[in-house]
Amino acid sequence: MPDTTAKPARAPEVIDQDFKDLMASRLPVTVAREKFECLWDEANSLAAQLVGTERGGPYLALLKRMHETFENHYRGAPQRNAGDRQR
């Protein structure tokens, strides 16, 4: 029988530390993007649940920092979106 207990929500500071560790790593861009997307999804889900509350603000700020930092760090790196085609 699968475990149906929900994992407790991680604090934005914990997600941020994982993100900082990711940015300090020298992973290939495709691996880094996959890890970024997992962290993004986690923070975004929590932000959506807490939007409009005092607890939601730190997650929204984290998402903004994550986006800006990741895009600046990997600017010019190839994208993996299959729907994007060069003409």
C-alpha cells in the first residue's frame, strides 16, 4: 500500500539553500534545469497555497529571485522546450 502521508511544506529558506547549492554546482545545463524545475514547482505550489497570506510573501520573493538568478546564470544556454522551433 502506498504511503499517502503528505510531506510537510519546506520553509522558503530551505528551498532557497537548495537553490543556492544548485547555482554553486557545475552541473550540465540540462541537469541543472531539471533540478531548477523541481525546486520551482515546489516553491510555486506553496506560494499558490499561501497567496494572499503573510506566509506566502517569502515564497513569492523566492520565486522571483530564483527566476532572475537562474536565467542570468544560464543566459544563452540551449533551451529544452520541444515546442520552440527556430525558423
